[in-house]
Amino acid sequence: MSDNGRRYELHEAVFENDLMRVAAALRMHDVAQKDVH
């Protein structure tokens, strides 16, 4: 997976409707962190 893919892993999982990846990403990442966009 590219650096960009890893950076936006949660976003990609949501857009692909992959609920298992969304759940895993939510457990692994701080969703309260400020988005750089």
C-alpha cells in the first residue's frame, strides 16, 4: 500500500463501504486528531 493509502486508510474504507476496515481503523487511529484538509 502506498504512503497515501496508509495515510487515508479510514477515508478509503468509508468510501469503499468496507465496514470491517472502518471498525479496525477506528480502533487503531485517533479520529479526534485534526484533519489536514
